[in-house]
Amino acid sequence: MGKTKLVFKRFESKYLLSPERYRRLRERLDAYIEPDEYFKSTVCSVYYDSPDYELIRRSIEGPVYKEKLRLRSYNVPGPEDQVFVELKKKFKGVVYKRRLGMTARQAEDYLAGRAAAPVDDQMTREIDWFRQFNAPVPKVFIACDREAYRAKDEPELRVTFDRDIRWRSDRLSLIAGDQGQVLTAPGEVLMELKIPGAAPLWLSRLLSEEALFPTGFSKYGVCYKEHILPETINGVIFSA
């Protein structure tokens, strides 16, 4: 198994696919992609935000620069299993991601301010600065069932398909299971392209021929706008 990557710089674009469009696209993609090292997993994330949801409110306004902090695992972890504290930034369409690996117990203690990070390096300092400036707390848990692929001719180009996206605003711990309220329509699939540079010709042609255009679908953003915002005043939930 390869070494876990902790620093990313790439372009990311998302496409929300109906079941029919997904099946047609998958048939055409088979010639160009293959399962990657972590082919199937349940991606679990706890999103951290300021107490009044300032970070997600700022993000959905579409600024040139935005950032988010989340705690992520691939499948439901136990207290001593590895998870990742991720600081994700986006500037002029380019995504930069830094992440720290540690156990689920260490990560929750670190983000709650009960303990220092197990390592002290530049990534830790960036995350510490973000935490000091924004005072983030856990706000939303989101999970999805993912299939991950890489391009046969360019392994750094990844294609992921997320199904059964679900969320909850209680039990905000990765070790509490992956149950939640459904966020997308039945059968819908969220495809995400993660491209380190320019898209290869075959991919550009395929997207054009299928008339596929990126969507601004953000799991946390959709969750906030459709489910949390209607029940809040100044970031405070006022109805169950």
C-alpha cells in the first residue's frame, strides 16, 4: 500500500448525475479509468465551523478565497484508527489541501483544545492558526459511499462517484457510525474530477459530447442551505 498523501494542489469540479446519465457516462469512462488504491469506502466527515456558521455562510457567497476545516475518515473508525484533520483552501479555482493523520481519539481531543497535535510542523501550524482565528466547533456530520478511480494514463487524475449522501447534526463524532438523513435524490450520483493540471483531451471531449457542466454542489453547503438555515436565526437553531 502506498504512502498516504498529505498535501494536495489541484483543480476540482463536481457533476450531479441522474441514474441514467451516470450509467451512460460510466460505460464511456471504462476505457480511460481504473479503480484506485482505495477503490470503495464510506467517506465520513465532521465539518467544523464558527459557532454562528460564518465559514459556510461566507463560502456560499462565492468568494475568490475560501477555506474549511473538517475531520475525515475512510469507513467508520474506532478510537485508535487513523483519521485526518483537513484544512481545505480554494483560491481562484485551485484547491489546496493540508491534512494531518492521527487517531480518532487524538483528533477529537486536538480539535476540542484538550491536547496538542501529535506532530509539530508547518501543516500543524496552519491548522492551529485557523483554529485560533475562527474558533471552530463541530457542526455537521456527512457521509457518502464512494467509488474512486484514477486515469490509466495519468494516475494523479482522479474520478470519484459518491452515492447515498447523508447528514446529521447530532452525534458529531466519526466513531458514532455513518447513519444520517438523506441529502440527495434517490439514485443521484455526485461525480468529482480531481485534476492536477490541464484536463486531458479525452476527458474534455467526453464532457463536451455528454453536455456535462460543473455544478456548485457542496455537501456541507447544500446541507446548510436546505436544512440548517431554515431553522436558524443568527446561527442559532430555533426549531427541531
